[in-house]
Amino acid sequence: MKWTIVLAVAACATLTAPGSAEDRYPSRPVKLVLPQPAGGAVDLIARALADRLAEQTGQPFIVENMPGANGGLAGGNVARAPADGYTLMLAVDSNLVINPSLYRALAYDPFKDFAPISIIARLNMVLVANPKISANSVQELIAYAKQHPNTLNYAEIGIGSAMHMGMEQFKFMTRTEINRVSYRGTAPAISDVVAGTVDLMFTGPPSAKSMSEGGKLKVLAVASPERIALLPDVPTVAEAGVPGYTMASWFGLLAPAKTPGTIVERLSAETRTAVNSQVFMDRMKSVGLEVDGGTPAAMLETMRSDTQRWAELIKATGITIPQ
């Protein structure tokens, strides 16, 4: 009889015991670390995502900007954080798939130190030119660059950035020679293309659209696999004469490695709900971003394929970075 009572009490205790920390996740604020300062695309994405996740989970998602070392400061910080789901990173693709081929030593290993959660959004690049250059299409640009090697200049905002890698890939695939001019930010780079100080650059769709409508820039092509809604009459680079060419920057959410699978899956599911909400999609569309919201497995596969792609280009072209 006594054993029956003891077992019954134990069973009741089991049924009424609080769930594990994983079951209650999130039960306190979550920190979302960014590798860039406030004001850029990744900051906008992070804050829009944080708002949606906070509303869905009932816990604050706090955005913390941590620029430095081309993503190394934020990456190292998150890689060393407890693997409990309360410190996450919203990374730019270059932090994960380009930096490993450029830097001899990183503060993190993209594949060993992180658990992918989801690619949040993508930014398809647009090739623009100063109106004074004679080329009015990609084919004309290629022809001019071949006839006048090292005459044209292009603007970029850092070795390994989408603007830099996009043009280096373009040069490699078209066998053209175009000089690189480095800037500290997108705004001064675009200003100099408009002024004619430099001739070309890759930029985002909103700035390309607004500048072209004002007659300040020529839009030559979009670097997406298909034409984009913001610039429906502009051909893709592939359509315009460079088959297979694409260039898009993407932004992905990650947790420290060894974060419990249940937490990663919860974050992935909540993220898919967030990015597919009309509020989030409208916010992204207004700045030329395309939402993704894929699975952890899909993000990991993208990381692998893009790492190989950029490693091959860096090796073939001899791109280096001062260290």
C-alpha cells in the first residue's frame, strides 16, 4: 500500500513538474548581434525581424550592433557565447562564405562554431554606370572594356564585399580589365559614380532605381537569376550577355554551435512565420530585399556552395587582403 502511494505521488510530481529550459524557450530576452553599425541593410533586417519575433514569442529580441574586424568581432563574440539560444547572430554572407578564403586567421569557423537557423533575406545587386560612359548595355560595356583595358574604374566598399566580389566575378567571366577604387561606404561611392569620378559599381535596387529615374545613373543590368519587380524592364546580367552570372548578398541567422536542436528548430519555425508575415515582406520590399525564410539545412547547403564558389574565384584571380 505504501509503495502504491509513493508511486502515485511520484507520478503526480512528474506530471506537474515544470518543463525543461528548452521547452520554455525563450523565457527571457534574446540578444541579436550584428557585424555592422546601425543604419545599414543588416540593421534594418535585424530590427524588423526582432519586432516580429518579440511579438510572436512574448520575449524581447534586443539588437546589438558590434562592427569590427570585418565581422570578426561579432562572429567571435557569438561563437563563444553559451549555446542556449539567447545570443544569436545575423550575419552578412561575406562573413561566412568569403572571409574564410581571405583571412589567414578568423575569430570563428563558420561551419564549426555556428548552427545555421535560416537565411532571412537577399539583396540582388544592380550594375549601374555614370551617364557619360558610352556603353548603354552590358554587351557594349564589355566591348568597350576590352578595347580600352584599365580605362574604366569601379567603386566598391571593401575587399570581400558584394560590390567588390560582384565586379571581380564579372571581370573574370568577361575577361575584362577594370580598375578598383575603394570607398568607406555606399553613399560616397554612389556620389562619385554620379559625379563621374568613377564609372561603374554594383549597388542595391532602390538606389539604382531612384538615381536612374533622376537621370543621374544608367542602369545596365540586375545580377539576379530573374528580373526583379522593382526594375522589371531591366535585363539580368545573364540575359544581357554573361550566361550564368548572378550576384546577390544574403543575410542569415545563426546560433552558437551545440545549441540544442529543439531550440534551433523553434527559432527556425518562428523565423519562417516572421519573414512570411505581410508586415515583414512589405518592409523588405520597400528597400529592394527579397525574403527567404528557408530551413537550417537549406542555409547550410548555401553556405557550402557559396564558400566553394568564392574560394575558386579568389584563388583564380589572386584576390588578397592586407593582414
